[in-house]
Amino acid sequence: MAAFSSSSSSSILRRFLLSRPVTSPSSLLQWNIPSFSPARLHSSFPFDDKESANLPPLTMPKLFVSGLSRLTTDEKLKEAFASYGQLLEAKVITDRISGRSKGFGFVTYATIEEAEKARAGMNAKFLDGWVIFVDPAKPREPRPPPPPQPETSETGFRSNKTIGWCG
């Protein structure tokens, strides 16, 4: 493998760039690049309306909201989803120790129809500068019971029934 000196690689790069046509703002229109202006805050980019029509129907009025900012609070979540119907609950899940948001939450509506409107209206939208995704909530799976604690004797030794004594 041949080593390149910085002067030869920079001259190669310079020749490559000079051989390319100059890009003007009018030639950029052919690329169809979306603009990210404040007017697009409630757009469904990169999804379109056809894609939201293919979503399966909801079976319960509870929605799972992912992609939340660490700064999103219960009040901000409730404010963002309140325009779609009667909200029963808007909860951002937080860490028990630090109290910070885990980046997801749940929104519960009075009816399934309101939840459908909220899912279609808020999926892939910006909230607190982050793109959020709205999906149907799934029932919580039961957790297995915790393993039993090993028995300790008065001397502090545990007995291992298969091997013998250990300390």
C-alpha cells in the first residue's frame, strides 16, 4: 500500500472538486430536500398520510409514546395531546433514583376514537425538539417472582444443599 503525502492528497482533492460542476441554489431544487422551518414542527416527515392509514386499529384507549426528550414533563405531554380529546392520564415514566425521564410515557383517552385521532395526529411529530412516536400500549407482562434468599445460620454460613458448607 502506497503512502500519500499531504500535498499530493490535497492536490487530488482539489482537482476532484474543480472537476465538479458548480452547484447553484436553483440546481438544488432537483434534490427535493425538505426544509426544516418552524412551520414544519407539526409535519409527519419522513412519513406521509398514506403510511398512517395502514396502521392497525386500536383495541384500547391507552397509547405508548416513545422518543420523548429528557425535559418532557407530565404537563407538557398532557398539553401536547389534549387537543385530540378528553385525556384521562398523561404520564412520563421516570427513573426512581434520579427522577429523570426514561424517554417514554403513556397517554390514556376516554374513548378509542380519540386515541386513534391522537395517534394519527401526533405520530412522528416534534415535541420539545425530539421526534416522538405514538403506538398502541401493550398490557404489562407479569414479572416472575424473585428468587428465594439463601438461608443463613447463626454463624453466618450458608448451606449449599448439593455440595455442602460454604462461607
